[in-house]
Amino acid sequence: MGTGPAAVIYKHFENLTDPRINRGKNHELIEMIFLALTATLCGAQGWADVERFAKSKQEWFRRFVRLKRGVPSHDTFGRIFARLDTGEFLTAMHAWVDAFAGSLRGRGVAIDGKTLRGSFDAAAGKSALHTITAFACEARICLRQMSVSEKSNEIPAVPELLKLLELGGATVTLDAMHCQVETARAVVAAEADYILTVKGNQSGLYRDLLDRFIEYGEVDYQVPGLRRHTTVEKSHGRRERREYYFLEAPDDERFRRWPGVRSIGMIYRRRQEGESVQEETTFAISSHPPKVKMLAELLRGHWGIENRQHWVLDVTFTEDRSRIRKGASPEISAAFRRMALNILQRDTTIKENIRGKRLRAGWDETVLNAIYAGFSAV
């Protein structure tokens, strides 16, 4: 069974189906998951790295697992993980996340997609894996992961992803691709709220909002019921100004078709870095009333998924450069990276950025012990 962090992994993965026949098991599957996750947390970027790390830390690992036949080879890691049932694996991983994520009531949950650019296999006719993530913005935790064959398949997949979450009282934020009536209906059915970004894919709705806010601008937004909120952020020589405008949704046919819609809004962003200036205006609809400060915070949280998860995965975990391609391996390795990031984001034992935590955990076993200690009870 194992002890310490290995016992936690056993608790959540004990029912995972091992794809090998009994006489072919030289290494325990739970032990391999423990080795792979720990190595990923400490900087490993592929199965060869997992093998290297595990061999260099055998004494530490043997405190928690037997490693009766030593450390598996990188080929063994790749072969077995490629054959795992991804549905079973992700179900176990998500149950572990739920054990420490807590209630989502009153919190923002951002849904966004990401392509693992290095996961394509031209020889096998396999396109790059595209993953949809449900991200708890305030806690900075990846709640759910679902993969689709292509980016265009995100739209029908999102309502299915929402069914995997206990969303009661949460606010789901989505980009313009997911400004779909069916998606809004799925959020409302989950007893949650939504904020949907509106762009050209909903051309009629977009044009209506554009015309309305042009009219509002002509009178300097002095419109009954329209609420305005402005934020300014300065960081590393960059200045970003955001202006949010929200009011109650009009009572007409175009808006009534959206389940539960209560407010419409416009967001203006101006970003200046040196002499370079970038401006962007977007629109949104929401099932929340026009409480502009609350809506602004939720929208800001959604934009944070790019630098708190996607950017970290690409830059710190080098996800885009990963060439893991066979079978279920791309999805399994992506799950290890997201779970490792969850653990590092949750850790409060050392004051470091994510890269620093990974390095120190790999170098110093006391740091690794402290990071894992927070998960011993879940």
C-alpha cells in the first residue's frame, strides 16, 4: 500500500485498471504513478527524466514504497501509461482534486482550451491533443481535464465537462467560442451562473451590443442603471487600464433566448508598455445582475488562467515541447503536469515561484517532504 504521499495516491488510484496481465507485472502501477507524479513535480519533462529522477532518489522513494524490482525504465513508463484507460485515470485524479478543492460556491470557474503542440504524430496520422480545463480561479486549481481531438470539438464537449463538476453557486466564465445557448443552458441547469464573452461568432448579438454601447458612449455612459468600474494595474513597466460597463439585459427577443440572462456589459482594456499601446473592447452577457465590481473581479479571474496555468505549463513545465505521443501517454502526462501544478500552487511552506519550488523540491528532500505534507490527509 505504501506510506506518506504514496498512501494518498493508493487511496485514490487503487481501483485503476492495470492494463498488464498478472505475469507481466514487474513494477506496481501505484508505485509508477507515485514516481511519475513526484518526478514531474520536481522538474521531469518526460519518461526518461522520470527514470533519471527516480534512480537518483531511490532511497527517498523507498521510505514510502517497496520498489521490489527497482526503478522502471523509461520505456516501461511510456508503454504502460500509453495503455491506461484515460477515463479511469482522470476520474481518480479528479476525485483527489475534489478532496482538497472545497466548495465552489461563490467562486469563479474558468473554462478554457489548450493545444499540446508537440503531441502530434505525423507518421501515425495523429493530430496534436487539445485539452479543455476547468480552473478554479481563486484557488488556482485545475479541477477537471477533458481532451478532444480538435479545437473545434470544444463546443459540444464543454456541457459534458460541466456535468463532471459540482457547480452550485459558482460562476462559470467562458471565452467567445463558448458563447452558445446550449452552454448557458448547461450552466443554469447546474445551478450556477455564467459570464460569456461575445464576439463575432454570435454576429447578431455582437452587433446589437456594439450598437447599444456606441449609443451609451455618445452620452458619456450617463444611462439609467448603467454601472461603471475602472481598474489600473502597474507591473514591470507595464500599465493596464480596464473599464467595465454593465446594466440590466434588455427585455427583447434577442436576449430572452439566453437562459437566465440578467445583464449585458462592455469591457475596454488599454495596455501600455513603453511606447507600445494595445487596446481591446469586448462584450459580455451574464446571468448575474449588473453588479459591476463583482463581474469585473470574475472576468479578471478568467483572464488569469492564461498566466496562472497555461503560461506556467508552457514555460515552466515546457508542455508545448513535450514529444510524448503514444496512446494515452499525452493525456496522462498532461494530467501529471496539472496535478503537480495543483500541488505547487497549494503549497505555502516556501516563498518561491513555481519554477523555484520545482527546483528546490528536486534538490532538497526536506522541501519535497514539506510540499507533500499538505496532501497527506486528503
